[in-house]
Amino acid sequence: MLIPEWVFTHEAAIEAFLGDGAYGPIFAAPVTERCLVDDERKLVRNAEGSETVSDTTIFFPDGAHCPEGSRVTVNGRTTTVIASHNRNGGGVPTPDHTDVVCR
């Protein structure tokens, strides 16, 4: 079950993190995706298990590609992805989506 498109009232430019180069991080060309933004400060864990503070959670339609370390620009702010979670029920009627927690 997909979340209805009308829920995604914002747009975000995602620059997927590709890796580190000789001069710093390397990002893909920006891709624009519809999303829903929740500006709420909360304590989250990153991929290494360390606690860090997230200021924004962004909800994308199922299948959005936004790996950890990516840059996301939404509402005029550019932020870095702490963690990305694909919430897909695998056929179970759940609201399939991708949520991304950002600094």
C-alpha cells in the first residue's frame, strides 16, 4: 500500500553520497523528489550506533534513494542524511515509504 501522493506537499533535491574522493565527498547530480518534512529535534542513532541529534525527518515515496551521507535541500535548507530507512511491508498493507533522518 502506497502513501497517497497528496500527502507529499514538499519537494527535496537529493544529492546521493557516492563516496570520498581526494578532495572530499563525491555526490551524484541532484534528483528532485516529492516529500513530507517533519521539523522535530530528536535523538537518533547513526549507522555506527552512536547517538546524534536529528533536526528533520523527511518522508519520501517508497523506493527513494537517499543513502547515509547524502545532501538534501528542502525548504531552502541543505542538510546531511544521518540514516535512511526503507519502510516496505513486502506486500502487507502498510504505508510503504522511505524515511530519512537529517542533521
